[in-house]
Amino acid sequence: MVPDPILHATGIAKTYGAVSALRNASLELRRGEVHALMGANGAGKSTFVKILTGAIRPSAGRILVRGRETSVRSPAEARRAGLVSVYQEPSLIPDLDIRSNLRLTATPEEPFRRFIEELGLGRLDLGTAARDVPLAHLRVLDLARALAIEPDVLILDEMTAALPADLAERVLATVRQQSRAGRSVIFISHRFVEIAALCDRATVLRDGETVGVLAIEPQVEERIVELMLGARIEKRRPEARARAVPTAENARVAVRDLGVGQRLSGVSFDLRPGEVLGVVALEGQGQDELFDALSGLRAPTAGTIAVDGEPVRFRHPADAIGKGIALVPGDRSEALLSQRSVSENVALPFSARLRDWGPLRRQREQRDVSGAIERLQIDTRAQREVRRLSGGNQQKVTIARWIAAGARTLLCFDPTRGIDVRTKNQIYGLMRELAEQGHSVLFYTSELDEIPRACDRVVVIFNGRLVDTMPAGIADEAVLTRAAYGLPRGTQAPVGILAGEPAAPAP
């Protein structure tokens, strides 16, 4: 007999003006079930979870809890209804100690202590400030805090992504125990091994819609990937054609066995002059740490970086800039002075060179700045303040800054996020143009279909390790999706995940 659903969401939609984040998402969660919620980046998983837990309100749809229609208008209402989520980022307030964080959410201390003991953190002093607790432990504390209020429905969003193997195993064991006790869990993970070991069924989202519900059984991974991609799995984009890969003898940037904290380990690759090297990774797999280390934002904990054959140690972004490496972030607000003009933003690197001030230098600066603005076709009708530009033109300003400053290597981290198709294509073309002039570009994007348009080669990072390298000519969306989920190309067997084993590169 099939158990009654404890949660039934149907026809959930969420629009922001003309943008549709969810269109028709549905999910049925049974009592005592561990249910996977799956989908590619941008499928709508996070929006769906935030609607279920009251963080945002839906534009349409119904949510039934224990058979009764429920309007969840805030996280507090969701908790009273028995729905609690542990999000990807820890929700503890850094400047408060753990005990004070518990009081803020009226979390009983005794069951909280019992769960942190079960999860392997029993020695933690509750008087410790949250900012002094490692990220992996903060995630476990968030889980213990959620479990302590005994929710009927627990939602875990990439719970194990930032955890070492021993803590991940404890979390999975705790989830199994909750299921045996009759509680229900919605489990979001990019790791098929975890899904297979833990879940009963999976709901798959694509483009904001529920496209399938599957029982978890042997060899289900391929079917899930097919549902994520839909008709796109049969179509290779016309842009996915082979390019001549630069074969320079010396790498512009050589990375060997790079490690950053617990998120990135043993990563090695070369970025060559005249090359656009794509980086493919699902959220939280170590790509942030890679770009932070190469741009000087974070010091590596292992391995080496060499620029033009010379070993380097970056302690600050200025060190990387001094070696010709510059970061172009996806969030334009991190890079721009929003109330200053286009020219002032592009000229920012020049202002740090005090020794070079003078009339001749000023003339050269103006020439370089004007040349970069013209080259990138930046709309300067709003010259007075860069915040008045479109998102695409703001991103062009960020790139123009480093072109004017003479950077030889650009680290482009999701540079086309949130900009229109026309400007996206301009940025792809610009990256190709820069490569043809001898620049090197490391390009991460959350949209897999962008990779063949701009890249020469692709590296895939999964679980903090580089698991595959391939020419862009074979990197269509289906191939990249399988690789990003830890499935070797052309096979159905998942790679070892909890032990952190890299996949063997496909021939």
C-alpha cells in the first residue's frame, strides 16, 4: 500500500516580471520517504525549495501539507507546519556564538546537543562564535538545529557538497535514521552515488517544470540525465565544432596538484597562450576556490601555480594582477564603482601606479582607456555613472579595464550571467578575439551550452577534483552534463564519489 503524501505541491510557478523562474513544478512526498529533487543548473530547484519553505511566495500553484491546503508565507510559518530546510549556505549569524544562534530560532539545546554528538561534533563548545567554526562544521550545525525541532519534512539542499567524506557519511546515516523514524526528506544532490544509496524516488525539473518522477533503481542515472536535457540530448549544437588547440611549448599558467581547503584537491592543468579553456562544474564543486586561488583572493593549501614558467605565490589580488592575471567576476557589483563614470572605472588600475603619474602617462592612459571602450563597443550614453548601464555593458566595462591595463590572462567567472543574448555573443566573440591576439582566458559558466561557442578545451571539476578534459568539439550539452555529474563519457557507471576518487578520463 502506498503511504499517503505528507506534502503535495502542484502547478507551482514563480515569475519576476517577464522572467519565469518556475512554470509548472510539482512534487509529491510520502511519509518516511527520502525523495531526490534533481535538475541541471537553472532548472528551478532552489526557487522551488524557497517556495516550499516560505522564503519566497509563488505566483501560482497549491501546496498541501497532510492533505490540507497551506499558504506558507514565511520560514516561521513553514516551521510551524513542519517544513524545515537546510540551505547551501550556513544560516548562523557569524558574530553570535552557537548558543545565541540557537536562542534566535527557539531551538531546544538538549536535542541539538544530541544531534551534534550523533553527527560527530559532540566536543564543540556552544560558546564558540559562529565565525570561528569551519564551514563544513557550520553546515552540520545547521542540520542539527533543523533536526532538533523534529520537523515532519526536512529539505537538504546540497547538504554534503562542502563536507569531507567522514562527515558526509554521518549525515547520510542520520538521514536514513530520520526516514526509519517516519520523517520525510527532500534531498538535493549532484552526487548519483548518494541518490542511489539514500533515495526512494526522484523528481526531475527542467526549465522550471517537473518532467518526470522515477523510482531509484539500478542504472537510473542515464534516464535522469535524459530528463534533465530533454530533446537537447539528441541535438549537438552547430557551434560545437572542433578548433585547432594552441600547442605552445610553455603554458601561460601551469597549475599542479592545487588544493584549497576542503573544497579543491589535486587539480592540475595548463592554460596556454591563445587559448580559451572552459571550466565545467555544478554548483559548489570547487570552481569558486580555483578562481579565488588563481586571482589571489585565497591562498592555496597545497600545490603550485606557475606563470610563464615562474613559480608564484599570490597573497593578494594585486600579486596576481602584477603577473598579468585579472578576475572578471559574474557579479558586476564586486568589480565596479557604480557611481563613477565608464572612463573612471576602466582607468582604475592606472590610478594605483603612483610612480607613473605625469602628463605623458595621463595621455597614454586616456588613449588606452578610450581604445578599450571603443573596442568593446560600450554604450557610453550614460557616461556619468556606470550603474546606469545595462548589465551587459557593465560587464564589458570590467573586461575593458583589464584590456586597457595590459592583462595577459583573464579569469572569467560566469561573465555572461544575467545579460541578454546579443551581448552574450559579443562577449564570446571578444574572448575569441583576445585569444587570437595571444591572451589566455579561463572561462567558467553555469550555462553548459555556452562552452562550445567560445572554448578550445574543457576541464570538468567534480567533488573538488578534475575528472575529465576534452576538446570543445565534442563538448555538447549531453556530454558535459554527464561529466559534471560524475558519469564518465559513454558509460552508465557512476564514479566513486564519497571517497573522492576522480573519474578516469575517457579516451
